[in-house]
Amino acid sequence: MQDNKTLFSMINNVLHTDAFYFATSYDLTHTLQRLANTSPEFQDLNLLERADPRFVWNGHLLRDFITQPEASSVNGKVFEWTIISRRSCFRAGARYYVRGIDSEGYAANFVETEQIVQYGGLKASFVQTRGSIPVFWSQRPNLKYKPKPQISKMANHLDGFQRHFDSQAVLYGRQVVLNLINQKGSEKPLEVIFDKMVTSLGNGMIKYIAFDFHKECSRMRWHRLQILLDMVTEMQDEFGYFLVDPDGNVLLSQEGIFRSNCMDCLDRTNVIQSLLARRSLQSQLQRMGVLHSCQKIEEQRDFEKTYKNAWADNADACAKQYAGTGALKTDFTRTGKRTVLGVVMDGWNSTIRYYKNNFSDGFKQDSIDLFLGNYSVDETDWVNPLHDIKDWKFFTLPVIMVVAFSMCIICLVMAGDTWTETLAYVLFWGTASVLTGGLILFNGPDFVDAPRLVQKEKLD
């Protein structure tokens, strides 16, 4: 950490040197004579692409911004293929601190994902969205591995629900909602209220499909995802995709969209989106003449590998921003099947998520709120919300639990004169550690790292 601070200060030292200049409307890196002798194609390049690298001091720092999409090849035909995910800055935040919707109808972790393919001057795209279940609910961390979702009893769910889908209909047209959460246990009430809201709204532009991902794919039955794909095949054909010719003439328009969600809108959601996107891409490549009418993307081994890895990378990128780790189930996205290593990595990522969600996401949420302007610093306010005074339980109970557990281990290692004496000590200190741990769990919300800058707004 100290090394990172030192490196960061080095970068700042250079950037704060006087007489570095940049311009957005004039190319400072070329002389007038050089500019006069360039081709029209050169003039059409953006300033960063056409700049003389000899004079671009921050060229190294900008290298990731000028990376061109890698060309793909099928049947000897080279085309460009890209995935762009745009995460909304409205109702943004960390996994357990931002769920559901706000009063304006903005959903948590809303992401618009566009898949673009270009070949022979033709450009096509297929757009999908994901977002938290659009009712007022929360799932605050409390040291439990999976906190129970809480649906607000006071909020006007239908009003917020309507606001959300009214805006979605304006932006994207018809909506097919793919709800992938469990239809039993703690997730069931959310499935019930989602279904109820769709029915109560009575909007013919919204089609609701509930698909219990975990139940259908349990015991590695991943082939059962085809059940969902078969259910939406006709609707996907109706929605189509966007297509424009080399002259800019619109040949086709996408008439509707798939809005997918699970609890986090990450792991299960990304699997389904990648399958829908593959089907659309196959149709686009056939229309462009890259694929023959009888060919499938799955049969193109090199591109299929590229496709799966790109969608898995997309899943990781979305998951890291919202949950703090890479996505789960990416072994299926990358290889088409679940693997032992994938299950182990899911366990590791789940453990990291648990730690971050409970002990560091409060700071992350505050950082996002400050960055987005959800919280403004008032210099006249002498009360600093970041100075949160913890009560005695926060310090005392963990110390007691650690001491009691340590004594229990010591008693086992350094046995007494008799087994009854050893057993008595172990039972005493073991009971003390268990009771203390129980008290900590009972007072879980007092021990998690909760946001301090914007609190009431996050409880809606």
C-alpha cells in the first residue's frame, strides 16, 4: 500500500510540472506543414489517434483508451465484434446497500449491454438490460452469509414500478422481463411481488417470465437453460436487432428488449444474456454473409472461444463494480460447462464478497455517493458524519470471543492432569466463545461497515 502511494505521488509530480499543454480543437503535436501534407483520412482521425507519439507525454497512461477491438474471423471473413456495458450512475452503489428502486423509478445496478458487429460497412447491434427487481426492498448486511431481503410495507410499490417501466418503454420499446431468482425460500416474496406488480400494472408492453435458474440447473443440468431460450425464441425474432448500411441508412430496428435480473443482476443474469446475445449474433452474421445459413456459432471453435471469454470478462467487470469480486459461474460462460475449479473459485469469490460486503462496502458506498454528488460537503457544518463513535459492544465482544476461543485451543493442546479437568475447561471456554459469537451475530448491524454520508436515502 505504501509503495502504491509512492508511485501515485510520482505520477502527480510529473503531472504538476508547469508548461504541459493539451487542446481539444487543435493538434499541438504537428507542425502546420505536416498537417497540410496529410490525407483526408488522417484528418478524420480523432486527435489522440493522429497525434505524433514523440510529443504525447501521457501516451503510456492513455494506452488502454486507444486499444482497438480485435478482429475476428469466420470462414476467412474478418469482422469486428464488441461488447459495451453501460452502468447507470443513478441509484449506484455497493451490492447490499443499494437494492430495488428509488422514488424516481431508477433501479439499482442497472446496466445496458450492447453487442456490436461490423462487417463490410454494415453495422449491427443487439441491446439488453439488467437491473434490480423494481420494487422498494432492501437487504442490509448483518454478518449473516445471506441477509434476508426486506420488502417495504409503507412504500407505494406500484407507483415506483410504473415510473420504472414507463421510462424503459420510452427508451427501448416492448419489455420481456426474465426473472431468474429462486421461487422458494427467502427470494420467493420478491418473485411474488414482481409478478403481482406486472399483473396490477396491466401494461401490454411488458411480458413477465419467471425462471427458477437454480432449480432448473441444479445437479449440473445446464442444458435445461434451453427451456428458457425456447420460451423466448419467438419474441426475440419479433424484436430483431438494429442494422445500418455503409451509407447510414437504417435497414432494421430493434423493437423490444430483454430485461434480465436475479438478486444481484450479475451471475445468473450474465449467463442468460450471453446465450441470448449469441443467438442474435448468429442471425446478424448470417445476414451479413459471414456465416452460411446452415452454420452455427458454436461450430466455429476459435470464435466461440473468443465469444465465451469476452462475455465472461464482461461478467467479471460488472461484478467487480457492484459486488467487489469477479462473477460466479464464469466457468460455464467460458467453457460451456461447470468445472471443479470453477466451483472452487466460486467459493473463494463468495468468501471475498462476504468480507467486503460486511467490512468494507460502507466506505465504498460513501465514496460513490461523494463522487456522484449524492452527498455535498457543507463547510459550515461542524458535525462530521465520518466520525462514527462505536459503543462498547464493538470493541469488547470480539476481544472476549478471541480470548475465549484461544483459551479453548490452549486447553486442548495443554491438557490438564485428568480428562475431566480438560473437558471442563474446554466446555467453559468453548461455551464462552459460542455465546459471545452469538451475541455478535445478534447485534450484527452494529459490527458491519455501514455507509455514513447518505443513510436515510439508502433505506428506501
